[in-house]
Amino acid sequence: MQSWDTTDPNGKIDALDVLPPQVRMPMLEDCFGAGLKYSSKLAELIKHAVQENDDDRDDCADAEALEREKLNQWIKEADEDEIQEERRQFEILVGVQGKTGAGKTSLLNALLGFKDLLPPNDALVATAAICQVAYNYCDDPKKAFRAEISFRKHMEVKHELNKFFEDIKLRDQLLNGRGEFEDDDDDKEGLDNSDLGEVVERINATAEKIGPVWGYTLTELEGMSTQDLLTKSDPAVKLLSTTKKINSPDLATFAPAIKPYLDATTTSISGRAGRETRDMAVWPLIDHVKVYVKSDILRGGIVLVDLPGLGEIVESRAAVAKKFYDKLTVTIVVTPSVRAAGEKTAVDLMTENQEITMRMNGKLDDRGYCIVLSKADDGIDWETTARNQRRQDDIKMMGDLHKKITEETAAVRKLKTELQKPLGSLTKNNKISKEKKRILLDELRDKSEKKRKHQKARNDLQRQKKEFHWGQIFTAVQFRSALLERDINRYLRGKHAVFMKNCPGADAPYCPPKIFPISVRAYWPLRRRIENAPDSLQEEPMEGFPDEAYTGIPALKSWLYEATIPPRERHMKALLHRLVGLYNNLQTWSDQECEKIKLHMTPEELQEKYLNPEYMILEKKLRTFGAGLSKDVADCNPLKNINKALATCVEKCIDQVNNWIYKDPQGANPHAKLAYATFLAIIKAGGGCFFSRAKGQRIIYDWMDGLANTFRNQIVSQWVSYLHKRLPSLEAPARAEIDTRWDHRVDTIIGILKKSFPRQREYLSTKISTLKSIKEEIKDSIGKALDDVAVNSSGLHNELAADLKDKWKTTFKRAAASKLKGKGSMKNRHQVLVKFAETKADKTYKDAVAKMKKAVTDEIDKIPKQLELIFLRGVEKLRHQVNLIMDNIVEYEKKQGDCDSMEGLEDEESDIGGSEELRKQKIVLQESIKAMLYEWFSAWDGCTDDVPMSDAEDPEQKPGTRASWLKQSEIPTNFSLGALGEVKDGMDDDYEDQWIDTVLNSHAEEDKIKVEGDKTKVEEEDFKEEDDDSD
């Protein structure tokens, strides 16, 4: 083995940067898998050697000779569980959101590759639990499918029930003409249906959740209290504030087990100590569910989150859903193709708050979200589409093909009838003259040939018709999808223009999202044909979808894979560089390429005299660079100049508060007043999120979010410019600076070592790449630190609404005071809010924004200390690696009376370095490590030679090719039936043709035997005549 073969594993990894991301990422994942495998093997090898030595000795000199301290440290660094845990903790949340019946769950199952994993839930949006699906890293066969169900907190449910019973009392007051509503004349409609209707709707909505759990009707609940429901022995109470785990070996047992926690299915629950058991639905008690499965699309940290549209989400899950929405890296918005054609746009599923959040987080682009037009096969009428496109010739062609097929079919049927006569005579009548038989056989042969020609013609026509018909359906799907895409983009472009107009300094161009027409129903028959599962029901492919690519699922998978590559690649490279560091340490320690030199000074003395000054210079250079980088990061604070934004917010704040008495100030009827009950309920909620259900409509009011969005709209442009453009742009020059400073100092250190050990020049040259590779971890850490500033700061702007709510808290309490009831109460309560806005809006905004600014500044101020720690760790690793190199070169000996030793050296009783036996043990261990390192490098070499992606779901895929769902990044634009174009005769036709062939062949065989018999007889007679002549 040549030394250069394994000296630069980091070079192998970095060389992948020239490849496209979708090709590079699978290679990095394979490199990590190989590295983890061999680092684990090395840890076991070293652990065994250390334990074996510990069993025999406990001597300090022996421990030093074997260098147990280093070995134990490397065992820790190679700990597979620790590395895997770091990998498992990394998550990229991908939200899949849409209204009830949009097909989200079916889409999720298709993406995951398990048709019946998650139960569809098209009945009640309230029953839809927020569900995450993550990769299952557990290899226990009994835990192939896992789930964790987190139930709501006890106090949260108690608070909801208290509000329910308060609403019942309020409803009774309204019905009896009592309470604060009776004298209020600000809302003339309030006393008929609006106020009462609002309260009744809230009561009914909560009762619909109480009934499935406790089994009481609304009438029964009216005489009860919260304490009556939340008794200690109640089974429902036992679930609250707990987490339930479900483990199953297969999908068949897991899917039914998880179903009651994802929909309205009932299940049997026991109370404390088994005192009470009852069947009940548990969905109203669930906070969220996390499912773990082994699905390729989840590898690398992708977590799919099943979320309802924010416009539909129920109150009890609003906070949980908002937490997920704020953390999403990618969002998939799902809307049915048929519904999307009739709605304003699919993007109405996003609230204004979510849209602003995505803008400020840099996610409102073609890599941050996409739109899925689900159920692309629904409602397709290709003839209507052809007429609308004035393609009358296509309709005529289909009619002509149908007519020709009918004619050919009639000809086949006629010939089948005519064939029965000769076929019957030949098979049933053995007493046929030779001439008659010949005539029948000729007739059978002739008509059979004609029938087959007509069958072939019919089959060719049927194939043409099938390809034409399926192609027309494909065209109709494409046409409708193109219209929807045009309308969606037109609407989004308009919204973007309005946003740009209202946001100071905004100049971002419109970036259209990717739009995918998807048919899950067409996907599964094609998926199962590929799997060729013998036990699965073989469904016929859906017309218009001859291949998986046409369903849109592979294209969506490919987009999702590529959209999440940047964060996954950063994380994967950090893990790989950690493994490279371990590899380099072990390689240097196990090196025996150099000739040992006996010196009269220790490695420590060499370090002190020659190398420490270089380390100090490197630290100083890095600190100087770090100071400059920290200043550049500080300049990226997006809240430096906000006085103008604050002034604008104060003006708009007063207008907003004045409009709080109206239902929809920006809508078609801007002066329609809120029902007083709704107005008062929002005030009692402190201006926070409130769900109105008056007259069957579900409207979300969030006054504090509105105030927060006013400020966020003012600063979104500079926020994006500083945190998502300028800040990331600092990474590339920072990496270049690290390369320059680090490489120069490493070259200097190697030069010093070469001067000190001239005979080791060749060996030291092999170590340059090892020392330089340490900088990769430094660069990764700097990149992550910069990324963390943007990510952590992005979460801070979402807290502005809560901070504003806190500033308004006292004012809302005054506005909700009971002393304001009576005539003019709505006006009086509103005036309390308006007065506060007019006098305190400036200070309120300044205080809340100051808190937000301080939090952003604190994130930025972490950078200098983080850089200091990164640089110190890097220099320490460099020092450690150089020490290993020195240990390989230098063998220090002090012997009393040694004429070559320096004068004044003190006597030593024995050689430092232990016994000869330990030296041999160390050499054996080094050789074993070296051999395994070679295997490790060879594995990495194989990972980077070709693209080794393989798809477990595709048994026909050849090794060395990309996964099948990564091959097709776009939905095909041209139609082809492919393998599905083959049209075969029916079973009856096949049987009849076979029977005719059998009859013809049997008679041909009889004639052949007879001819051969006659020939033999003639030959025998000729032979007899010749014999007579000879006599």
C-alpha cells in the first residue's frame, strides 16, 4: 500500500463540490454510512486492545507506552451512538397543508411509499391531529413502525372547559334578556341573532369535542361543571399531559393501532387503577402525533408534517400548529384540481401572517414552497376540452377509430361462425373421404388466416385508439393544469406587486412557485406493477397515466429532495469532517512510514522551542480575521435604522384600532360591524387569536398579529436583504480567508519540521493535507454560526405579536371591565382601545421593537465568542495532530553513561516507554488500525467513483444509478403508452386459435405418417424384386 493512497480523505469529499447537488448529496450520505461503519469497527478494535491491556496491568508507564489516554479519547470520538444521535436530532420540517378533503393524507402516503399508513380524514377538520412523520432509525424488527402520541396539557383542557361553561351562562343571559347586552344600542342587530349566534356556535363547537370523549349530550352538559368532567378516576384525565408509544413489526398491525389517534375512531381507555374503562374518541385530547417509518424520502432529516390550512384549524390546536408553521423549511400547499379551478387561488390557504413570515424567513420562493394540484384525474372530460380547444378533428378521429374497430370485430365474429362448420366436421367425423378432408382443411386454413388478419387489424386499431384516448386524457389534464398554473401565478404576481408597493425599499422580483398536478389514485396501480407484489391486488392503470412519471409523484419527490439539499448538505459535511478528523488522528498514530530518530530532547521541548510560536501567530491571525468578520456580521443587523418604520406603524396603528369594530375593513362591505359578542370575546382574549363561528362562518381575528404585521411589512425588505442575502454572502470570503491563513501557517510548520528532521521530508509531505484538512471543520463551524444568526433571528420576529399583546394587556382588561356594560358599552370599550392607541402607540411599538432588536443584537453578539471558541478548538486540533506526527518521528531515550547523550541529563531507571512486550502490542494495534483505515478509505473511494444511489422500492433498477424517484424531475410533456400499449386477444380468441392450430397440425401429422408409410412399403417391394432377380 502506498502512503498517498489514504492521506487525503477530505480531498475526496471536497472534490464532490463540482457535481450537481442532487448527485453530490447521495454520495455524501453513502460516505457518511461507510465512515460510521468503520469508525465503529475501529472503536471496538481499540476498546478490545485497551481492555486486554487493563486486565493484565495497571502501571502508569505501561499506560503511557500504549498511550491509553489517546486511545480512550478516540473511542469516545468514534462512539456510533453519539454520532447517530447528532444525526437524528437534525430535522428539516416540511409542512403539507390544505383544506379538508384536499388529499393531503393520500399525498403523504404516496410520498412515504405506504398506501394505508395514515388514515384519510375528509369528514371533520376538527378531528385532524397534527401529525409528523420522521425516519425510523431503530433497527429492532419489532419496532419497524413507531409512533408517539402527545396529549394536551391538563391545564389547557381545563381552561377550554371553563370557557365552555361560561359561554353556556352567557347564552342563558341572552335568551332571558339579561346581562350586559340588553341595554347596548351600538349594535342594533346584536340582540337578534348575531350575539346569540356567536355564543351558540362556540358552545356547539366545544360540545362536539366533549361528546366523543365523555359521551354527554349538550343538554346533559348544561347542568354540569369542569370538575364533573375532570375527575381523577376518569380515563380521559389519565391521558392528559402524557405521551403514549406504539410499536409494531409491520404496517398491517400498525395502521389500525395508530388510526384512533389520527381520526375520530373510538378506542377503549382505562382510568386510573383500572377503575373505569370506556370506549371513546381521543382526538380532542391530542396535541400532536409523531410517526417513525423507514422511508427513503425521510433520510437525511426530512420530517413531513400534516397540517390543516390556517383558515380551518381548530382553536385547541392553533398554538401547536403555529409553532410548526414558524419552523417550516419547506411548505407544500395542497388544493384539489377541481376545487382550485373554482376558487380564487390555492394560496388562500395561507394567512397574511404566514405569508409575511415566509417572506421574512426567505422562504417565499420556488425552493421554499410549492403548490400541489391534487386529484388531477378528477372531473376530466377530454371531449369537452377538445371542443373548447376547437380540436374537432380529434373527436372525429376517435369516432373513426371506433367505427373501424367495430367493423373489424364484426368481421372476426363472422369468420368465427363460419369456422365452426369445417372445424366441427374435422373433429367429430372420422369417416371423411380424402378429398372432402382436403377441402375442409383448406377452408379451415384459409378462414383461420383471414380471421387472424382481422384480429391483428383490430388489435392495431385498439392500440391506436387506446394511445389516442389516453393521450387525449393526458392532454386534458395538462390543459387544465396549465390554466390553473396561469391563474395562480397571475393572482400571486398581483399580490406581490401590491406587497412591493406597500413595503418601503422592497425590490424583490416575483418568483413563481413550482406547481405540480398530482394523481395519487393513478400512482398506486403503477407502483404495485413495479413492485410486482404477489399478494397485492393488481389494479388496472388509470386511463391517461401509463407510467409513474405522469402521476407527478416522482417530480414532487425530486423537487422536495433538491429543495432540502442545502441544510442537509451542511449538516452532512459537518458530520463527515468530524469523521475525517478521527481518521487523520488514527492514521498519523498508526503510521510507521518514517525511520525512528533518537533525540536528546522530548517532543514537548521541540514544541516549546519551535512550534508554539507558530500556534500563537496562527491564533492571532485568526482572531484578527474574527474581529473583522464579527464587525461585518454586526453590520447585518436588520433593525439598525427603524425610526421611519416606527413612525409609519404609529399612524397605521391608530387606523387599525379604529377599524377593530368592523368585521372586514378591507372587504367588500368594510362598514359592517362586528357582533357585540364577538367584539367582547376578542377583547377578553386580549386581542389575540379568536375564532368566530357566527352564522356558520369560521373567521379568525387576531388584532395583535395585525399590529405586528404592520411593523413587519415595513421592515421585511431590509430584513431579507441583511439576514438572507448580505449575511450568507459573508461565508464564501470567510472560507477563502481561512484557507489562506491556515495553509500558510501549516506550510510554515511543516517547513520547521523538515528542517528539524531532514530525513523525514517525504513522510512530512504526506501530512500536509492532513493538517490542512482541520480547517474544514473550522469553515463548517463558521458557516453554521452565520446560519444560526439568520435562523434564530427569524424566529424572533414571530414573538413581536406576543410582546405587543403584553403591552396592551392592561388596556384590554380595562376595556373588558364589567362597569362598562349597559347602553353604549361597545362604543365605550372601543374608545378605551382607541385612546390607548392615540396616546401610547408610539411607546408600545418602541418598547416591543426594542425588545426584538435586543434579541437580534444578542444573537449577533454571540458571534465573536463563537468564533474565538471555533479558532481555539481548531488550533488545538492542529497542535494535537502535530504532536502525533512528532511522536511517530521522535523516540526519546535517556541512558546514564551514554556517550552520545547530553551532559547533565538525569539518570533514569528504565527506558521511558514501557516494556518490549507493550511495544509489540502497540505495533500490532497500529498495524490492525492501519489495515482497517485502508478499508475505510477504499469504501469512501468507492462511494465517490460513481453515483451509488439505489432504490429499495424499485427492484428493476440497476446498481450505480440514482433512485427512481430522483430520475424524473419533471412531469412528461409528451405522451407515450410505453409497455402498456400492447393489446392482446381475449381468452376465447386465444383458445379458439390454439384449437384450430391443433387440428391443422394433427391432420398434417397424419398425412406425414401415411406418406412415410407408403414410401416404406414401396421401398420394401423394390427390395423384394431385386432379391428375386438375384436368385
